[in-house]
Amino acid sequence: MHQLREQIWAMENIVKTFGPRASENHLALPLKIDAGVPDILRGDSLRLRQIVVNLVGNALEFTAEGGVSIRVAGQRCEAAVELHFAVRDTGIGLDSERQRRMFEAFSQAEAATSCRVASDTTGDLVQVGGKGVL
């Protein structure tokens, strides 16, 4: 596993990577890392980066004006730390029917298969004190 804090600071690299695209389209792309995010965590930073890159890329693709913001917040929960990553945009969004159907195909799969696939594909993104936290 990679040191997660290195990857959180690499969030700034994500902004630098997408910055020209955002600027070209006159979009804001602010990043905020809250003070509650610890300096050192152990976790799967490559997977986390991949998720954030996909979210930011999609948000920029469907945002014509305004911007896309990235925020990382953290809070201690007993022996673990819970991180919250938010990517918000002013794009077209989804109507309530599409929001409802977004994960429908996944919910129709057999429960045992769904659990196995979910644990194989997502796993623990962050581990602190022996506990996994997504």
C-alpha cells in the first residue's frame, strides 16, 4: 500500500492536470483539503487517485459554466479516520428518475455475487488502526 497523504497532496497534481482544460472552458477548479485530514494515513492511494480523476474528468466533461470543486475532509472515529472526498460541479446533473436508476443494474445481481464482487473491486481504501474505511 502507498502512503495516502502523499496521494492527498497529489490531489493538487490532479488540479494541475485538469487546470488547462478547466481554464480553456472558463471553469473554476478549486481544491480544499480541510485541517482535519491527518498528515499520515495508510491506504490504497492509486485506487483513490483513479476514482477522483474519473469523477473530476466526468464533472468537467458535463459542466459548461461555473466550475468543479474538490474537497477532502477527515474526522477521527474511535481508532479510525474517516475521509470524505467530494467532487461537486455546476453541470447538467441527473433528473430524479436517472438518479434512481443509476445503480439499478447492480442491485439486481445475486446478493452473494454482489458482495463478492464489491469486496474484490473496492476493498479498503484507507486503513487506520487495523480497520478499513472507504
